[in-house]
Amino acid sequence: MGAGTIIRIRLENFMCHSNQEVVVGEHVNFITGQNGSGKSAILTALCVAFGCRATRTQRASTLKDFIKTGCSYALVQVELRNEGDDAFKPELYGDVIIIERRITDASGSTTTLKDSQGKKVSGKKGDLLEIVEHFNIDVENPCVIMSQDKSREFLHSGNDKDKFKFFYKASLLQQVNDLLQSICEQLNCANAVVDELESSIRPIEKELKEIQEKIKNMEHVEQISQEVQLVKKKLAWSWVYDVDNQIQEQTALIEKLKERAPACQARINKISSQLELYHDQLAKKKAQIAVMLGKTSEVNKMKDKLRQSITLATTEKHKLEQDYNTKTNSIKKTLNQVKLLEQQIKEIHEQHVRDTQAEEAELMERLTVLQNEVDTISSTISRLKDEESALSDKLSKETNEYRMIKDQIADCEKRQREIADRIRDKQKNQSNKVRAFGKDNVINLLREIERNRNRFSRPPIGPIGVHLDLVNGDKWAPAVEQAIGRLLDAFIVTDHKDLQVLKRCANQINYRNLQIFIYNFSTPKLKIPHDMLPQTRHPTTYSVLNSDNHTVLNVLVDMASVERQVLVEDYDAGKAVAFDQRVSNLKEVYTLDGYRMFSRGSVQTVLPPNNRGPRDTRLCATYDDQINALERHAAILKEEAGNSQSRKRKSDDLLSALQNDLKIVKKRRLDAERHFATKNLELQDVKKSIAAEDKSNSESTVDELQQEISKFQEEIQEDESELENIRAKLNDAEAKAEEIKLSFKNLCESAKEEIDAFENAEKKLMDIETNLHNKETEKAHYETIMTDKVLPNIKTAEEHYQELVSNREENSRKASIICPESEIEALGGWDGSSPEKLSTQLKRLSQTLQRESQQCSDSIEDLRALYDKKQRKIARKQQTYKTFREKFNTCRNAVDLRWLKFKRNEASLRQQLTWKFNGHLGKKGIFGRVKVDYEKKSLSVEVKMPQDASKGNVRDTRGLSGGERSFSTLCFALALHEMTEAPFRAMDEFDVFMDAVSRKISLDTLVDFAIAQGSQWLFITPHDISMVKHDPKIKKLQMAAPRS
């Protein structure tokens, strides 16, 4: 690394550090830690070590304030590398220079310079300044050390003058400009000396000129006398000829003006007839559109309703078709199984006829009786189970209904309590409007601000809602509340110091999450060009707001873009403005009924309103209407709660009845199951007896097969019954879907003409209104011309003509007294000279004649002899002073040439700045450029975001989001860094106001830039730097957590 870079920083009793040593890497260093861990104190210590005053650090008013509480001194020691070609007095200091600054309560501060062995070399401040200038370490330059406060002010500042000063100083143009101005001042002093020398011989030169002038006057005095007489004659008749020319011009002007009056009147009459025609067309078209608008709105609602019906009918149809197919397949499978069982029974019967004997007839008869009884009991059990299942389902459904009713009652009671609280707040706010913007907290905060008013540089402004009111009534109050409601409780301060004071005041009264904005109070009211506003007839949030403080409106424009928020009355109008009309410069649309609509690229978003009762509108003139609305809503909720209580009682009675019925059915089922078990045992005993006699040992008996067949037949009957029901429902669903589709098709066909006709009528109405406005403007223009210009001009011209005729007669009479007109014609006539010119010429000749006549007392020979004598006396001095003047002019030309080169260098640096700035922005897909005006001393940054491709350049970075503004300003700073030379650089909280994406891009950009540049960098941030890539040239330092 080169000379001048930092090796180590050691702090003793400095600010929050008792004994802290930081070893700095040669390339990129990240210092992280929690707030209060002393990260920023390291940069402050660097500034103090290199001779910076305490006030310039913006951390203290005196150096003694840096001493840690409870200590008597503070020590800052910085070790610098002193190697290589740029080393500073290596024979004296060695390869390391140690700068030590000690601060004490008693004697102030002292600076000590030591060599690499720690021996004192010097204690003079001049030697420290010599080292700082040698290594080009300017700690007050933000490009070298950007402290926490400078980072926030610089990243948040939108002042073009401040950016220019930053650029001018960082690029060393300020230093060159100051040097050239100093040279110019010295040249001016030299010029004054030469002027003084030249002025010393001017009296003699003046005498020479006077003598020479006397000689010439004596030679020409007679000639001048003759010229005076001739000019007098020409002057007398020039007045006459000049008036003749004016009379001719005035005559032509009167004729021209009189020709304009009929043409202008004819134009006015023609426009009046066209206006009458347009007024008739406008009235008819408005009536037609009013009728069509009602029809079109009704048709759109019917279309939406039919679309929903078609969707529901189609879904129901598909579900029924699936159920129908499932039941059909089930019946087919069951029938096949029945056929197989019947075939088995037939075979068993045949075998039984052959093998059985007469003694088995009695057992078979008994078996049949028992089997019938078992089947009957089994059917009874199945029926009871179905009843029990149905009752259980009904009980479960009624239980859910009962729980839902209880939840509704609890919700109604909760909402009643909320509305009661809101009514009490409204009643309190009615007596004190300030309370609406923060309740009791804001009242306590304002009292705390009043108690601490002397600690603020400028009194804070807030809450913002107190300084706002609505234009033309409370119509747009709900929409404005939804658009900027979150900002109405905020406060505004003028700088970071006031921000900290206000935060302490808020913490004192336990006012948490107070929103505070920093804004320069001296900034004038922003003037928003018309082409940057939404091009729509609907109002914007900015247009319906009025404020007694322009800073409040500026903050709303910068933080919320209120000039791009459009307010509409209903959902349909909002949807048309937000998505259909493609309005330029539009950010969001808010409706009176609570909808919020916006589009980002191809994505269209509609956020529904919060239907939790009447919405609060704090900017209204009175709260009576809101209180009445809340009371009405509370009455409705009370009625709903009463209805729910009645339903709850009915549901409770029904639940008790169902539980009793279920208990009875369950008991009957259990009795039937016990009876079934008894009969089934008897049946099994008979079957065993038959099986013992039946030597065939068949695996399946006829009775078992018959039972299976009976069960299958019952299943088939149930499935066929359900299948019939499904078929009937399916036919109904198909018919209903076809009917709805037909209705929708007929509605679309019948409404197409109406919608097309409405759109055409609306377009024609806009054309008629445009033409009507243009014609009215044109008529007013011509009427103004006729009244204010044509007729008055004619009258004035005629009066001036009569005046000229009178002047001509008077001037002719006076000229004839001096000489006849024939004499002027004999001399060649009038040459066109004006009287003013001839008067000036005559006066000059008369003065010359008088002067020459007074100087004719001496002879011409004496005058020439005196002239030669004085000329020889001053010739040598003239030559010497001429040489001085030539040398001075040479220096002046050299300085002018350097100024020219300086201006070319300014233009070159301006181009480099734009290229480098745009190169850094390109890493995030952003385009930008920098405009530098050296005459106005202003620097403006233009940024175009990729998502705003349809818009123009953002000329003020405050129009961007916090992260985008911070990143663009960081790119601007990096562009300046490339144009600035310093052995090391430091930046504190460089990633303030950035989101996660912008911070990642910014970190990568800074690291790549720092490594590529090769100088030493110190980055201080409280944020997580795990996203920073690993590199041998990157060193990460973690500060210890602050003590509690």
C-alpha cells in the first residue's frame, strides 16, 4: 500500500471508549456493531487526530466534550505508513508516522508527531498541516471521511447548490479556481501600478493633445463656421420634411387599421353562429348520454350476475354427472354378483333335492322361519342406525350453527364496544382538533415540546393533520384519509439535531412509534409542472388540500406523491381511471367507498375497503355527521345482537330435543341388537344340525346365499332410487345452465349496441366540449382585439394625423424665415438626415467653433514649437511604460489561456462524472446522468427507473423511494471518488434509507470499487454484512456490544 494509509488507531477515554485499539487492513475494512458500540467514534477520532475542530465533527461543541465521563483526559493515536516514493521525510520519521493528540480538562489539547520508534519529532500544528497537505488528507471533505451525520444529510439532500459544492471541492476544481483567482488579484494589483505610472504622464500627454487640437482648430475654424451656417439651414427645413414623412406613414397606418375592423367583426359574427350550434349539440348529447349511462350501468350489473350464475350451474352439472356415473357402475357390479349367487343357489337346490330325505323337511322349515326373523330384525337395526346417523348429523349441524351464533353475538358486542370508544374519541376530538392526530399522546408531546422549545433550532411542525384542511367542503374527506391517513400524525423537523431532541421528548412521555420527517424549512413551495400531473378531470389529493404551511405540502409531495393520487366517487369510475384510460403520471386511485386501485406494469391491483363500520375522517370540518353515523351503526349492531340472541334460544331448544330423540333411538337400537344376537344363535344351532346331517359339507348354504342376495337387492334398490334423484337433478341443472347461457348471450347481443353507442356518444361529447371551448376562447380573443386594439388605435392614429398637419404648417413658416426652400434645393436638396441628427451635428460644430475661436490667441508656429519640446520630454517614459504594459498583457494572456484550459477541464470532468455515475447506476439496471451548471453553481441528478420506462427523467431524487434515492446518491459519491485522490477513505452509515436489495447492490458496488481502486477504505454500518463476499483484501471488524 502507498504512503499515508492507516495502520492502527488507538483511543483512550475518548467518547464511549476506555481503551480501544483498531488494527486496520490495507484494503477494505468493515466495522460493524450495535448502536452505541462506538463505531462512529472511530471516525470522529480520525478527524480530531488530523486537526479538525470539534464543531466540524458535528458531535461536540468543544474538544473537552470528547473526554469520557468521569475521566480527566482523552488520547487519540493514529499510525500512518510512510513508505515508497511518496513518503514524507523518511529520514526523519522512518517508515511509520505516529500522530498523537491529547485532550485534557485543564490545558485543552496538544498534538505530538513521533517517528517509527515512538520518539517525539515535533509538536507544532504547522508540521501536522504539512503532513496532511503532503498526503492530501482532507478530513472535512466528505469524499475522504463521510461521517454519520454527513451521510444522512448528503443522502437525503436534494439541494443542487450543495451537490455542486461537494463536486467542486472533491474534484479539486475549487482549489484551482481559488489559485487562478489569487493570480488574477495579483495581476490586478500589477495593473494598478502600471496604470498609476501611465497616469503620471497623462497630464503631459493631455497637454500635447490640447496643443495639437488647437493647431487643428485654427486650421479648420473657418471651415467649421461655414459648415455651421449650412447645417442651420438644413436643420430648419429638415423639421418640415420629417413631418411630411410622418404624415405619409400615418395616412398609410390609418388606412390599414380601418381595413382590420370589418374583417375582425365578420370573424366574431361567424364564431358566434358556430357557438350557438355547438351549444345545441352539447345539450342534446348530454341528455342522450345521461339516458344511455343508466342503461349501461344496469346492463353491466346484470352481466356480472349472469356470469356468476353460469359458473355455479356448470360446477353443479359436472358434480351430478360424476355422481350419476359412479352409481351406474355400482349397480352393474351388484347385479353381476346377484346373478352369480342365484346360479349357486340353483345348483345347491338341485343337489339338495337329490340328497335330502323326508326327515330334513322339518329342520328346513324351522331354518326358514328363523332366517326370516333374523332378516326382519337386521332390517330394523339398519333402519335404526340410519335414524341415529341422521339425528347425529342434524345434531352436529345444529351444534355448529349454535357456535356460529355465539361467535356472531361476541363479534357484535366487540364491535359495539369499539364503536362506543370511537364515539367517545370523536366527542373529545370535537372539543380539541389536535387530539384527533394522536389522542392524548400528541397533547402531552406538544406540552413537552413547549417546555424544551429552546433546545430546537427551529420549532417542529406537527402533527401534519392540524395544518391541513379540505378545499370546498368535506366531500373527499374519506378518500383523502385513506390516501394519507398514515402521515397525518407525523411531525417535521429541520435537521438531524432537532430529530434527536424530538425523539427524546416523545420517549419522555412514552409516545412510541412517532413518525418524524427531516425537511429543510427554507425550501420554497414546490411548483409542480402541469405535464407531471395525472391528465384526468378527476381531482388529486394535492388539489383538494390546503395548508397554512408550504413545508407540509412539500413533505406530502416528497413522501406520499399526493400530486399523483387521483380521487374518484365510485368503483366504476376508479376502475376506468386506474386501468382503462391509461392516465399518465398516475400512482394510485382512491374511491369514496374505500377502494384503492393501482397497477405496476401488467399487474392490476384492487384493494377492497374495510367494512368495519363508518370510516374515520379526521380532516372534516365537524364530527357531528361521523358521530351520528357511528350511533346509527351501533343501533344496527344492537338489533343484530338481539336477533342473534333470539336465534340462540331457539337453537338451544332444538339441540335439547335432538339429544332426547337421539337417546331414544340409540336405546331402541341396542334392544334390537340384543334380540338379533339371540335369534342369530338359534339360527346357527339349526344350521349346525343340518350341516351335521348334510354329508356333502358344502362351503356355502342356500340361506347364506339368499341373505347375500337380499342385501345386494336392497343395495340395488337404494342405488336405483338415488340414481333417479341424480338423473332428475342432472336434467334440471342442464336445463338451468342452458337457460342462463341463453339469457347471457341474449343480454350481450342486446347490450353490445348500447355500449358501443354510449362510447361513441361520450367521444362525440368530448369533441363537442373541446370545440366549444376553443371557439369561446377564439371569440374572446377577437373581441379583445376589437375593443382594446383596433378601435382605440384608429382613433389615436387620426388624432396624431391632425397634430402632424398643424406641426407641418408651423415648421414651414419658421424655416422660411431662415432661408427660402429654393436655396436648399440648389445645395442638392434634403439628404434624408433627421432633425435630431442635424441638431446634434450643429451643436457639436458650434461647440467646436467656440472652443477653437477661444484658442486662437497664440500663433500656430509657437504652438508647434511647444509641442516638439514636450514630446521629447516624455518619449523615454512612454517607451518604458509601454514595455511594462506589454509584459503585463503577456501575463494576462497567459492567465486567460489557463482560464480557458480550466474551463475545458471543467467540461471534461462534467462528462467523466456523468459516465462514471451512469456506469455505477447500470449495475442495478438504472439509467442516469448529471447536469453541472458552473455559472449558476448548481448540480442536478437525473435518474430513470426501469419500472418507469414510460415516464420522463426524475429531476429531483426526492421523487424516488428511500432506497432508490440512497443508491443513486451513493453512485454519485462513487463517481466523485474516482475523480479524487486520497490515501484512505471512510464512510459511516453509507447504507442508510436502503432496502435489502439496494443494500446488497450498494455493498457489492462499494467493495468492487474499493478493491479495483486499490486505496484503503473503512466502511462503518450497524447492519448485517454477511452478504459481503469473502476476499483476502476484505477485513471485517466487530465492535463489542455497549454496556447496559
